Amino acid sequence: MCIRDRLYIYEAKRFILGHFTLWGTGQNTQISWYDNIFSIANIPFIILFYSLCKFQKKFIFLYVLFISYLLWISLAQNPDNLRHMIPLVFIATIFISQSIKNRYLFVTFIFLFNVYITFTYKETLSPIDQIIKEIDEKNRVIISNRSIEILRKKLDNRIIDHYYINSANYMKQNKKTYLISTKKSTDTKITLFKGRFIGEQTFYLSKN
């Protein structure tokens, strides 16, 4: 085996190890797959339990795929990245559509509910852009768990990535800071900034 092949194998091992032990599973994330799945916007998917009870042999491959992928993202994917849920949504929609295609009450409920949820989102700017407009103290250090490069590009403040917990904690204890997070804290002075659409998380801003 030549050196080049060994390097490819080494890089593959490094990538797999990093994915499962470092960045891929989101071990420093402040949210969980439970938070992503069990939300008000996903209420229509309760019908999925009914759909799965109506076992159909023609969907065996999809059943296996759905369960396998659900376990995969639960154990080995970062919950910060909602895009990982897209295959589950597509497959779940197939199951639900097949089980309620002749039940017009359910179909009407799902349609009206989705319309209602869609119109509850009224923001035109992303949460981070809303926050940037509120930052008025240039001497405060900004600590954030999201949108680090956007903040560095648009603001003159010093920006600290909350992923580096020790550095973030040091700044909290020794400097005046803005804390931007996607996880609501117990701080009573916290300000929330909602997303523009389903799946865009709410951001929270507090001063220290």
C-alpha cells in the first residue's frame, strides 16, 4: 500500500472518529432531537402513530428506512442541523397520506393547522439580523453559539464562539458581554427574536 492510500485511510478514520466523538453529534449543542421533534408545529405528525399501526407490506422498505434513519440521527447527528430531519418528514408524510386519504376531517384539520402555523411567523429578518440591529454597545464582548462568521463580518465587537466553553466562561466572569443563544436561560432580562419560518430557531439575547 502506497503512502497516498495510507493517508486516505487515515483521513477516513479521522473523519469518522471526529463525527462520532467531536463535531458530528453536537456534544456541545444546547438543544436536543427531543426539542426539534416535539414542537407545536409538528402536532399533525401525531397521526403518524395511527399510520404505523396500519401495517402495509408494500411499505416494509420504508418502515425499515424510517426506523433506521430515526436511530441514526438520534445517535449520530447534530440536533443543531434540522436538515437531517427532511428524509423523516418525507417518509412520514407518505405514511400519513396513505392512512387518511379518505378521511377528509383529518385532511382539513392538517391543512388549516399548517395555514395557521405559517401565518404566525411574521418576521422578515433572520433572528441574527434582528439581534445585530439591537447591538448598540461596541465595547461589549459577544458570546454566541450560532452565526459566528456573520457577527464578525457585520459587527466591530469582539466575538467569542460559545463552543469554546472555557473561553466563553472566562469572558462572562471578567468582561461585559452580550450572550446570544438558541437555548432560553433563566435570565429575566432576556430578549427573544423569533424565526421567519418553521424550523428557524428562536434566538435569545441577554446582557451580562
